[in-house]
Amino acid sequence: MAYHILLIEDDANIRSFAATILQSNGFSVTACETATQGLKFFNEKRPDLIIVDIGLPDGSGIDVCRVTRTGVGPFVPVIFLTAKGDLPTRLAAFEAGAQDYVQKPFAIEELLARVKVHLKVKQSQDELARRNYDLEILHRVQQDLSDMIVHDLKAPLTSIKGTLDIIKSRGLIGEETYKSLLSNAGEAADFMLLMVNDILDIGRSEQRALPVELSSVSVETMMTKLKSLFAPTCQRKTIRILSTIDPQIKTLTTDANLFFRILVNLTSNAVKFSPKGQDTEITGSKINQRARFSVSDRGPGVPPHLKNHIFDKYAVGHAQSAAESSGTGIGLAFCRLAVTTLGGNILVEDRPGGGSRFTFELEAK
């Protein structure tokens, strides 16, 4: 199929001459003499390339170029025909979005060479845009499939957790050994639900922002809940979760769900990589009207070259030789997403004496 060129030139002789040259070389040409006509043709049938004179009876070719650069649609290169060879005119054309210019009077060979070069560039850009579009569609399909699978996992997990809670609350199992097994199963269900929610929220955030529900949150209550959640794991590894919270931030106005899940993910990370007998420490303080929380461990730490990527989706930054180093990289990605949503920031640094320290800040209201 022949390339379609829109030619806007008010000089009838030059317009006829240029159109004849282009048509004789296999191009389809729509020729007109005013900016108004040119924009009308552009909107009705977007051409593959525009050749436009700078001085037109009803305006400037530079204005035409600016208008064609607004809105959506395939990239359309613009070549100016101009009798003006001064630098300010050429710069104004390029700033408006033009790709090239041909000074009048022009040679046939020059005009054709420039047209062919820019059409070849356009073809490459169009092919790249189509590939990117196909990849985006594939990504969306994969994301939708992943979201559906993960969403479907929530129902059986919730059922399992509910069953365990009923057994535990009604005292249907008496022996301490079995109670411990029951607690371990409940902990596993809790973590799986948290992971499922993290995956779903990260997927949703790529299309829209996370919803935030602000309320008054007791930090002490959160710490108690956190320690209870990790009690079976801490018992197995003979470690403790130690917390030191500044009285100035006993309560925060924030999203309780997001805040707790940030703490859970960071604590899970710290407990997982901590050697047996090495405690995890959580501190909270008020710094310049902001609440700063740090979760520290004595694990292998994060290598320097991975510190900038540790919060990326699916990134795993700890030393892989650790016994429990397997992970999805979802938890820390969710932490950055949630902290950012709450108007804060998060970072990881080396802990003096060995290990990692993950720190995030939120507004202290």
C-alpha cells in the first residue's frame, strides 16, 4: 500500500510540482493550500507524513505542526518547506515538533531523499509501537489470569483459617503438642492470606491507586498483634521480637491495614533471615513531625549492588545461601507501594555490627 502524504502549500506552482514528483514516485498525495484545509484532511485521514509551508494564508505551518502533535494516534513526521533559511525559523519549526525542513527552491532528489528517510523511521516506530501494544495486551492477560488464580485462593485459605480458629477457640484439642501444631497451621494460613493480599494489591496498583482508610491506630496494639503472629516462628528459632516505641507516637492517624501489613512483611523478612538466637528489633520514634519505624535483624544483609532494587517486584536481595532464603520478592515490593501510598518513604541500610535495617517514615498525625 502506498504511503499517504499530506502536502500543504499555498503557492500553486510549487504545490503542483511537489505533488507530481511524489506521485510519480509511488506516493499517494493530498494537496491543499491553507492550514484549515490541511488540519481537516489530517483529522479525516491521518497521513503517513506531512509536508507543510511555514507561511500560509490563514496561519503558520508551525501552528499546524503543533496541532498535529496533540491528541493520540500514530506518529506522523513533519517536513517544512520554507523560503526562510534563518536559524530562529528553523529552531521554531523543530520546537513545534518538526523532523526536518527543505529550503525553497528545492532539488527533486533532496525532497525525495528526506521523505523516504522519515517514512522509513516512521515505519520502524510504528512496528515498535505495535510490538509494545501486543506485549501490553499479553501482560494484561497474564496479570488478569494471575489475579483470578490468587483471588480464588483466598476462599479456601479463609475457610482453613476459620476452621483452625474455631478448633482453637472451642478447646477441641487439649494436648499442648497438638495446640502448638494448630498454632503453626494458623500462622501459615495467616501468612498465606497476607501474601495473597499483597499480590492482589500490587496487581491493582498497576491500574489504580490503593484505597486508603484513615483511622486512629494504636501502635502498641499493633506490636502486640505482631508478636502474637510470629510467636510460633520465634519459639522455633529461639529468637525474640523486641520493640521500643517513643511515647510521642503511641497513636497514629493512618491506614491500620496497610500499616500492619508493612510491619508484618518487614518483620517476616527479619525473622526469616535472622540466625537462631539473634533477636529482631523494632523501633519507633518521632522525627520532625514524622513517625520513623525501623526493623533490624542480624541476618546476612543485602549486598550493596542490590540495595537500589530490593523493593522491586519479584526482587530477592538477601544471600541465597541462607537456609530459609526462598522468597517471592512480593513482600518488600508491597511495602514500598503501601508506604508511598501513605505519603512516606522506605529504605534499607546495613545495620552496625551486621545485618539489615529497614526503615520507613510516615506522617505523624
